[in-house]
Amino acid sequence: MDIHDVERIAKHALRELGAGDPPVTVTAAGGDRWHIDVGGTEPITLTIRAGAGTAANYVREQIFTQFSQR
């Protein structure tokens, strides 16, 4: 899983959550961790785990869980 994969999955998941198309910035946080900074009227930073062989659905589930808890 690379930065482009994480960004693509994050943007799609956020659209599914009804967030529209907010600005999204993905940065590596070391190891298999990634920070997803979601802009907009209520900015939020999500931290997910995704490494080589991680399924897109697993990344999506982490985003859904953290975004829903905000």
C-alpha cells in the first residue's frame, strides 16, 4: 500500500460518508501507519494502519470508524 492508494481509498470513503470532496493530505507516520488530514469546516486527522498486502476494505473500515467517532 502506498501513499496514492491510501489517498484514493480515503477520498472514496469520505464521499461514501457524505463528507463531499474535502481536501485530503496523506503522510507516512512510520512503519505501516498513515496520517490522513481531512480539511473542510471541521478538520480532522485520522491515523490508520496499512502495509503491504493490506486490503482496501480494511483501510475503508478504519476511516469509517474514526470519522464516525468525531
